[in-house]
Amino acid sequence: MDMQQSQESQESIVESLDEDHLQMLVQHAYDTDTVRAMEQPLLEQGEPLMRHAAAAVATNVLQLLESFDLDEHARITVLAGAGDNGGDGLFAGALLAKRGFPVTAIAVGRTLHDDAYRTFIESGGHIWVLDAANTIPGCPSEFSAGEAGERFEQAMEFASNSHIIIDAMTGIGAQGALRGIAGSVAQTLGALLDELRAHDSNDDMQRPYVVAVDTPSGIGVNDGSLPGPYIPADMTLMFGAMKPCAILPPACSACGEIWLVDFGFDLESHDPAGSIVGMDLAAAAIRQVMPTDAKYSRGVTGLITGSQQYPGAAVLSTTAAAHTNIGMVRYMGPTRAQDLVLHALPEAVIGKGHVQSWVVGSGVPVRTAEEEADLQQQSIEALLAHYALSEDGSNEEAYAMPAIVVDAGALDLLPDHVPSHVVLTPHMGELTRLLTRLGVDVDEDTVRNQPLQYARMAAKMTGATVLLKGSLTIVVQGGQFADDQVFVAGRAPAQLATAGAGDVLAGMLGAILAQNADLVQPSVPSGDESDHDDEAQVAQAIAEIAGAAAYLHGLAAALASKAKQRGWHRAHLFGIDDLDEEHFPIGRPIVASDVVKKIAAAIGKLQNN
Ligand SMILES: NC(=O)C1=CN([C@@H]2O[C@H](COP(=O)(O)OP(=O)(O)OC[C@H]3O[C@@H](n4cnc5c(N)ncnc54)[C@H](O)[C@@H]3O)[C@@H](O)[C@H]2O)[C@H](O)CC1
Ligand SMILES: [K+]
């Protein structure tokens, strides 16, 4: 099959598929085992998936070369691993070599995909082997250690002087951090590329443009981590479906622009490992006001936030909750904070009363071991004690409590085991602190590098739902029978990184939980297996609502700052979207109160879309 045929067949796959399928493609990510299960029936039917993959890579490279005004002298380097990912890269290289481009493949393993290698050579491609123990036919081997070192240096120099690097070292078959020559290539070239990137936007092709095949080599495909050296890409051509690394920090930044090549996988029959929170999911979490509603039926949120030291957090969390489509807020805190809350929000009711959700801890200082708890900390501790589960999960009262958002200083007061409608909202530092208190030996850099893994660990250890704040917000499900599906909200522009933004999110999340009180109430576990599904369903609803709050928070910030830029941009669909460069203005600076002022507009946008 040549490039044109393969492209036509790709286009016909795309045409025959409906909007729902395309929507699923750009919203859900599937782990590598699921991807292999989805490709299996197609391979059995004889679909030449590798040829489709290669044709897509070659087509995009040709379009890139054209957009950069590069003629047939453009230098193209393929970094080729020994597996099928290398096969994709070599077939793509062969298609480009046939078009007359000089294409060199740097073999990082001892072998190459047989068929792809032969096709590549027949098409006029050149091979550069780095492993002295290689068994690639016709290639030099058993060179001395000194020669090997020299070869390596020369190959890296060559690659860094090429116009296009096609990274095909590893894809979904990668296991852990890159080892051996692939690891050295990533180390050397990754550092070189980072340095060149720092000095050049690459508008004029002054540095190599890196196209990753399926996934950038060296990243954690299933957990989005960066376990070692990796090749940062400008663009990733991802096959069949998004892998978790496409949506999870920090790996998603290493993917560059993502182009999805649709293989017509049966996505509907498989569970995603992760999902991007989009407008639909966020809109579904906002309760429609009804003609028969009264303030109590719309939901009431109680807040124990702010302190003598940080009274502003009381104002931000309370005003945010009040603007997020509920009937009433109740505020509890020191007199100074009460006065400021009433000044900003005369509608606030001061003192205890019936509520459908709680928000605790925003602006409450962390309690050090030497200090005695102040009144605010004592009331939070007393409230949180009602959510404490014993080791065997029995404590009926905990399940009957309203959902609660545990933020900032309250994280230190969390009981060891709680139900899934306790939602923790730490940032990276707070998560590290929480895990350390639970006995995990970890520092903040490690958490930052593997945020999913550590958010999940906190959820598994405590039973709580965990919303981990960052430029992308990760939500992992709580509860005993929760699904591993992670939700990622990437709607926020960078302008949202400002003091008090977390207090606003806590208030908004509390309000969205209150208006969905019936959906987020876990039942007392009966030990009956047939109830597990119900519990898992509640845990998922809570996680979706947490993701929806993060989305709405990001959308309000985007409206306030007039930014188009986001933490995560939708993947492009190969054969459907244009390669044209997009611009995402960063907008203007904002403060957290500006976000509160735009919550109503953001809700309006969701409900009227
Ligand atoms: N998704 C699809 O439908 C299709 C995917 N295709 C491509 O095939 C790869 C997966 O190929 P596979 O051979 O299973 O694995 P890889 O090529 O990703 O990796 C195996 C290769 O890499 C070496 N290796 C693994 N881990 C390490 C490490 N830590 N350090 C160094 N080297 C490592 C291993 O020894 C092997 O040599 C998929 O991504 C797509 O690109 C097909 O084209 C069909 C359709
Ligand atoms: K790759």
C-alpha cells in the first residue's frame, strides 16, 4: 500500500465514523493493554495498521516540510528502536526517501523490524547502527568501545543538525525508564533539544522539529510520568486512541501537539483509563433551577474557612460558593472573617445550621505539632471526626454525613480512613505533606514527576476522592470499589495561577456537591457484592463533579482573563483537522476575585451551550 492509498483508506475510516466516536477519541485515553486488545480484531482482519501509521507520519512530515518551505534537501533522521514502533518509523522513512528526501535511520537496538528495514533500504534510506552487538544484515558490528563512542557522538551531532527527527525508539511497548543506547540517545539529544528550544521558537526551522511516533520515547505511557531521559516532541502522531500520557502531567507536555490517527477502534466496548473533563460533563454537574425550587432545595453549603491570619480566604471561598448555583451559604469562622464575609456577601448566613455540603480548611493555617489547635481548627477537627471510618469501614454515621471538601490546613486534620464523599483538594506540596504524615517517604519533586501515582496512593490509603491541583487538575476516585479511571481538567489558563484561586475552587466544589447531594451520598456498605456497583457509581459521580468544578473554575478564569490558552489543548484529528498553526492568546492578568465575578457567566455558557 503506498502513501496515497493508505491516506485514502484512512480518510474512508474517518468518514464512516460518527461524531460520537470522534468525540470519544479526543476525550478518553486508554492504557496500553486496552489499546492492544482494541487493535487485535483489526489485525486479525488483515488491516495493515503499521502502514496506516507510517503513512500518517509521512504525510504530516511532508506537510511540515511544505509549511517550512523546505525542499528535497531537508535532512530527516529516524531514531529507530527494535520493536514495532521502530517499524512504523522506518516505513514512514521509506515513504519519505521514495519522495527523494535524504533519510537516515539511527538504529538504537540490536535488531530492526525486518520488513520495515528492507523496505527502508530499498527506498534509498541510510542506516547508522550504534550497537556493536547488532545483528542487522549488512550493518557493521563488533566495533571497539572507542569506535562505538565516536559513532554515538557523530550520530547525535548528525541528528541535532537535521530538520526533522522522527522519534520511533519506543511506543506502547516501553518498559520503565529508557535503558542502554536508547537511554543515552534520549539523555544527549533530549538535553540538546531542550537547550535549542530555550533559544528558539523554531518559526524558522533553526532546530530540529521532533515528530514522535505514537508516544515520545522515554515517558511513562500509562501513568504520564517522566521516569528518566526522554525525547521531547513538537508533535506526536498517536495511533488508534489517546494513551494516558497524552492527557496526564508532566508527560503530556513532552507530547507537543497531539495528532490522533483514527483506526476505527471499538472504543465503546472498552473502559478508558482516563478522561478529559469537557463542557458536557461540566454542564451535567450544574443542576437546572426549577420553578418549584426554594433556597433550601437548591442546596446549602457550610464553610469553615479563613482565619484571623488569612481572613481573605473566607471571603473568596464563601463568595465563590454563593455564586455557584446554590440557594444559600452558611459561614463559620473568627469575627474578623465574619465581618469581611458579610461585607462582601450580605447574603451569607453566619453560624451553624443544616447543610448539604461542607467546605473546610481554605485559609486555615497548617497546625504544627507544638501549637495548640485554635478554635477554627478545633471545629474542623470535630466535624471531620464524624467522617472517620474504622479499619473495617464500619461507621454508619460517616456515610450519612453531607459531602465535604477538605482543603489546605484541614488536610492535616483528616482522619485515617474516610468515605469517598470526602474530597481532598491538595496542591503538590500539600499532597506531599499528607503522604508524609501517612508514613510515605516522598519529596515534592517526586510527586510532581508522578502526580497520578501519588494522588492514587493518597486515595487508596484514605478512601477519599483526591483532586490534585496544578496547571492540569487530576481527580482520582475514592472508596473501596472505585474504578481506576482518572479525570483530568485542563480548561484553566496559566493566568489562574494566582493567590486565592484554590480558595475559590474549594467554594465552587462545595456548592456543586451540595446541588447534587442525592448523587454523592454513599450508602453504608452491606458486604453484599451486588452493592459494589452502586458504591463505585457514587465514587465516580463524586470524581466527575470534582472534575466539573475544576473545569468551571478554569472557564471562569478564561472569561475573566480573556485567555484562549489552556492547560491542555484538544488533540487534533489526522485527516480532519488542518495543520495550520493555532494561536492561543494568554490573556490579561487576573486576581482570584475576578474569577468569582465570572462564575455566573461561566455557568450561563455551560447551560446555554
Ligand atoms: N496501536 C496500534 O494499533 C498500533 C501500533 N503499532 C506500533 O507498535 C508500537 C508498539 O510496538 P512494540 O513492538 O510492542 O513495542 P515498542 O516498539 O514500543 O517497544 C519495544 C522495543 O523497545 C525496547 N524497549 C522497551 N522498553 C525499553 C526501555 N526501557 N529501554 C530501552 N529499550 C526499551 C524493547 O526492547 C523493544 O525493542 C506502538 O507504539 C505503535 O508505534 C503498530 O504499528 C500497529 C498499530
Ligand atoms: K516513539
